[in-house]
Amino acid sequence: MARRSDKTDDNGQAPATQKVPAGLTPSMAQYLEIKTANPDSLLWYRMGDFYELFFTDAVVAAEALGIVLTKRGKHLGEDIQMCGVPVVRADEYLQRLIRQGFRVAVCEQLEDPTEARKRGSKAVVKRDVVRLVTPGTLTEDALLDAKTRNYLTSVFQEPGDNADYALASLDISTGEFEVGVISAADLTGELVRLLPGEVLSIDAVIKNAEVERTADLITAALTPVPAASFDSLSGERLMREYLHVSDLGAFGEFTRSELAAIGALLTYVELTQLGKRPTVRPPRRSGRGATMIIDAASRSSLEILRATNGDRAGSLLSAIDRTVTGPGARELASWVSSPMRDLPSITSRQDAVAFMVDSHQLRKDIQRTLRGAPDVARAISRLSLQRGGPRDLGTVRDAIATADTCASTLMSAGEPVGLPSALVDLTQSLQGPPDELAQLLAAALVDEPPALRREGGFVQPGYNAALDEALTLRDDSRKVMASLEAKYAETSGVKTLKVRHNNILGYFIEVTAANAKPLMEEPLSDLFRHRQTMANAVRFTTVELSEIEGRIASAAERALAIENDVFAELANAIYKHEASLNAMASALAELDCVTGLGQLAVEQNYERPVVDDSLSFDIRGGRHPVVELALQKELAGPFIDNDCCLIPAVSPDSPPGFDDPAVGRIWLVTGPNMAGKSTFLRQNALITLLAQIGSYVPAKSAHIGVVDRLFSRVGASDDIASGRSTFMVEMVETAAILNQATERSFVILDEIGRGTATFDGLSIAWATVENLHDFNRCRALFATHYHELTALADRLGEIANVTVDVKEWKDEIVFLHKVKPGAADRSYGIHVARLAGLPSAVTARATEVLELLEKEQTSGQGSAALDELPLFAATREVESAKSSPLIDAITDINPDELTPRSALELVYRLKEIAREADE
């Protein structure tokens, strides 16, 4: 089942909520008060160097984390269960809880214990919850995947049956914000595209079987929220506040449904962040018309972001990713998830990639500069949530320097021909943050700031005079006192004067009794004040010495306070330029993607496709990007490329070079299993996707009319949890295609109708092809073993037959993996079964049955032919095969390879086999 981030019981209460009467320690009473205010979360209660959990929270956490459950004290005669995790390892344990779907309330100490003791010996340290941690509200690098976005998505269902949905998605860790409206049929596909860490909606949506199944697939937590939180007025108000504007007109028109989804999203952010507001970028509009629509089943079968086993390795994204930064990898994943439909945008990105393809040195310089660049977007978000540290300030400083270098490199590369418009825009964004900010951060921060403010030591010496003095006092008190000692010795004329220290008097000036008299008389007595007379020495102090002593005593505390003031000053400077910094962060990520796609094109010999508003689909020498890469890594030889020309046969633009009979808007693909039909289907879908993200493609050439929807029904399995058989899953996916595909869609279907009786399946496949041809009128590849379907090419004008070529040699088949015009006359299923290792008796029997079935088909004597099959023929064949080693030995002989000597030896061996068989 999908993870429930609230982990509540049937009554909506967390199991750890317990009413405990008075009589507990003050700390435990405080714990229960805070726990009561956070009933739906595991409460991490800070006690010194540990976060501790009590009562049932402790039992739940100990089991989830695999840590020791212990006891602390008693209540009403029963032990209080307790467990804890060290603060220094908090992120590790927090990540494990969040991945299991728990919500965690982090309760911190808000004061130093010494401050509490000033109120009395029994005073309790002030504590309160500073944040609620849920799967969709993570900001720490340790809790996040550097290459993956972590969206929090709210889903609002408009009134009415089968109504549309409005979605609002925010990645709190970067501020990326997306809003759109989609149809009910596209909801699950949109969730798979977004891959949110957490989904917010009302119970009716959360408990929808399709939503739960999708959440399981993408490992998203489902969090129910009240219907009242979907308030469009609140959404409008909060959005204005987060974007710091008085009117939303600059960002386009928002429907009331979109604002309702935004309202629930930002209300939840306010709740979990306890009023602290993350950075939120201007919203990107998604939904109808913006991107190519790919449903959940198609995304899964095409393995776009993840392979079928759930790993990134083996996916399209993994095969094409040449980015060198985490933000670049996240941006590329977004591009691959959301192929564009806007032709100017596609062309603009292609131009940028083409510039990189043609500029080897530029690619090299940009990737060298970007490699290891910090994740500035996440640093800015942490700072805005007051969760950042000095290292985040350093990240902003270093990112500005990286951006400046990249901008200079691009401008130099653009001379004298000029940069493509997309790279011009990126260059401007890279130069956005003002020089004053860069100079301030460079002057204020040490080269490698620590992660935590409490560690101190992150301000550059010389930046703040008061801090320098405090640090000097803290670190160089001996030098300070030595300097003071020399000064007083010169002033007094007593060369043996010493500045000393003990625990009773603190710092003091000491001279011998013989030298004390001048210090006790005017004018020196105005400076030196008598403190103590000893047998052999006299001790003095001065106002200056007392002041310095006080400063030394509090120097460390004061130094840290000053550093915190400097931190706040620098953070505020960053807040003022948040918009330009976020634009710079986006530009760095996009530049990484464009450079990486250029590198990919050169490495893998990709070509620039033509993408226009036609209905063309002409791919020459196409290759599967993932399979090709796998073959290269295994040194298994080159990938066999293939053409695919889905153009109406009657079109005057039918391309040369491929026989006219194979030109059609729909191709029926026949051929044996393992010949490469599914690979051929998928590679053309992936080439289409790559073309519409602005990438070069694995082909010699490609001309593709922009695709609005991409459908892939290749491979199927049952859905036991929902009670759906393999055939039912297949039919549901096919229905989605037939109900939604348009003439601009591209469809690949493999083996429709295979999950039921032969004639039923053939009938369904036949009707499906007719519907695609006559009503959907889309471009499609339809792979089948129903050879009867090939007759449709003669009946329907825009269907062509192609087959994957094989060669027979010595009763074996060789897969050539080459697609050619025509139809296969055999499926070679028994040959493939033999390759798979089926017993020879089984394949021999299968051959006999096949011959009789083919006889039935050609002669019309079906029943009679089948009646000729003895009931126990298979058993007798097996027995015969097992008792005929002589026949097997003779069958294995290759006469062309026998020498006279080996032939004579073979005769003797056959005679021996025959003798043993008789015995």
C-alpha cells in the first residue's frame, strides 16, 4: 500500500498520544504538553546531545529504526518506554523514518541550560517544535537525492463526475513551483511525471485505487488534508505573499481550481515549517498543451526515468545523462519527463545544443567549471527557512563565482558569430546577481566555512574589528597580557613587574615589596590600585586590566554572537537578491543540461532531428539509446539500426530509399520473438521523446511532426492487488489509447490480444488496428504474431507490413535484427523454445502438433487433423526419445566434418550404442 505520512490510527489519533496525569518530572510534563499539540507525529524531544522519544512513540521508532528500546522511570507503576538517537546522527535516522512514511516533529532546546538555571534549580529548559518533517518537506542534502526533485503536490478535484484536477507542486528544497489543470484520465500519468515525495488531497482522492497504486509505484506518501484547506482565496493571498507581489497578473491567469490547489499546498507548508517561509519561484504552467502527455503505463514500459526494477540505471535518463552537477541532473530529468510541444522552444534548445556540438573546447571548459559546483538553489532555500549554515553562505559565494566564469566563457565563445538566443538568455541570468553581493561574501567568509553556525570560525579575519578583538582575546590572551605587562613595566619603571592570574583574584599586577612604594604614591596610584599585600610581594589592578579580564572571560561567547550577527547580515543580503540568485541557479542547471546533451551527441554520434508541425515520421538509421549503450559497455558489437517511415502511402512526400509498400501511417510489424520487434517499437518512441526535449537523436536523420501524446503498450503483467489479470491490464491500457489518441499522437502496441483465446485475441487486435486507422488516425507501430492481420494492408490504405528479418541455417535461425518490407510467414516460436532450453522431446512434439494445425488451416480438415493426434502421443514421443540414444547420436553426425579415421571410429561407437540399447 502507499505510504501514509500521518501514520494515524482508525480514529485519526497517533498511537503515541497518551493522557498522563500529574506526578511526572517537569521535563516529562513538558514533553507530554508538546506531544499533545503534535498528536500525528513522532516527537523528537531534544535532551542535550540526544533526541529522545517516550511512551508508544519510542516503541514505534525503536522498531522502525532497529535501535534499543529502554526504560526511564515509571508512571502509575508502569515503565516509561524510551529510545533515543544522537544529534550528530539525526539526519541518518530522520531519513529512515521519513522513507517509511512517518511524520516527525523536531523539538529543540530554545535556550542554554545555564539560562534555565538562572530561573531556579528546578527550572526546565525551554523547548518547542521548530519544524514538522514530512516526505515532501525535506531540505537537508543528507535527506535528499542530489539528482532528483522532491515535489510536494496538492491535488484538487473539481466538482462533478469525471471532472478535471488542478495540481500545484512545490519543491521546498529549491523553490521550483508548478501549477496546472489536467483531465481525470491523465491524473496518474501526471503524478508519475512529477514523482512527488508527498501528495496532499482529500480522503476521496487519497483512497482512490488508481492513486494508491500510482503512489506505490513512485513511492510517494499520501497525506489527507481537510477539504477546507482547498480555498482559492487563501491560495491567492498566500501566493501574493510568497512571491512578494500585490497582483498575480504578471504570472498569467489562474483558475479558481488552481488557486484552491495552491491554497492547500501553501497552507501545509505554513503548518509544517511553523511560519518560516521557503523561497518560492514564479510558477511554471503545466497541463494541457504545454508538454507531450505520456500516461503512467507508457512511462513505465518505456523506462524513461527508472528501469522496470525501479533503479535509475537502465533507464533512458541514465543513458543520456552527461550532466556534471546535481541541479543539472534534476533539470535533465524534468526535461525528459516533460517533452515540449512548442516548436519555437524546441528549436531554441536545439540551437543551443548544436552550438555545443560544434564547440569542443567550450564544452570542455564549461564542464570543467561546473564539475563540483555547489547546489545553490537548495542552499538558498535552507537560508530562507532559517535552517542554513555558514557553508550555505559559502555555496552562494562559490556559485556566483562559477556563474561569472561560465558567462565569460560563453561570451568569448560567441565571438564573432554570436550565441544562439537560448545561450544569450542563460548568459544574462548567469550575470544577474550584483557584484556587490559577490564582493561582500568574498570579503566576509573564509574559504571553507563550517556546516554549523555554532562551530564559529567562518568569518574572514579583518572583516569585523569587534570580532577580531574578541577572537584575539579568546585565542591570544597570553599575548595580550604580555603586551600589557610590558606597557605597565615601562610606565611604572619597575622592570620586574608581572601580570599574573589565579582563580581567586583573576588577573592582577604583582611587584616585589621593595618596588611597591612608587605604585602606591601619586601619580602612579591613580593608575595602579592596591589589591593585596603579601610577605614578599604587593598586588595591584587597573581599570584597563579589569575590563580586559571581563572581555577575555566572555570573549568566546561574544565572538560567536558577533559571528551570528555577521551571518544574519550576509543572509539578509542574499534574501534581497533572491530572485536573481534563483535565476542564476536555474541558468547553471540549464547550461549543464545543454552542454551534456552536446557531449552526448558527439560521443554517441547523434544527429539533429527536424521537428515541425507536419504529421511526418521519417527516421533513418534509428537506434535504441539504452540498448546501444549497453552493447557498447559489453563490447557486444554494433547496434543494428533501422528505418521507420510512418507516412501515408498516398502522400506525394513519401521519402525515397524505402520500398513504397512499406510506407504507411501504421506499420504492422511481424517476426519471431527475440528478433527485436519490441526494441524497434521502443526506440522510435524514445527518439520521438528525445527530439521534443530539444536533444539530438540516435539516428542518421529524423523528421518528426510534433507529437501531442505518446502511448506505449509493450509488455504487461497482472495486478494482483487490484484483482486485474494480465489480459485485463492489457485491455485497460489499450482502451486508454483508443479513447485518447489523436492524429498527432504516436502509438506503439505489442502483442494485443495475446492474453485470451486465439480467435478472441485476433478479433480484438484486428478491430484495434481498424480503429487506429479509421478513427484515431495516429502514427503507430503494431507488433503482432497474428499473421492474419497482415491482410489489413490490402484492405486499408495507410497500413504497411514490415518484418524483422531472420535467416535459417542448419535447422537453426539467426536473428538479423533488420526491419524490411513484407510480412513474416512464420513465427519461429519452436526455434526460440529450443534456444530457451525446452527438452527436445517437447519441441519435437510441438513440431508435430504445429504441422497438423497448419494442415487444418490449409485443408479445412481441422477436426479430422486434430483427431489424428493420439491422446498419449506426447508421452510415447518422450519415451521414444529417451530410449533412442542411437538416433540422437546419428542426428548429431555432420558428414562433412568426418575424416576416414573418425568415420571408422564412429561406426564402432554406434555399434556399441546399439548393443547397449538391446540390453
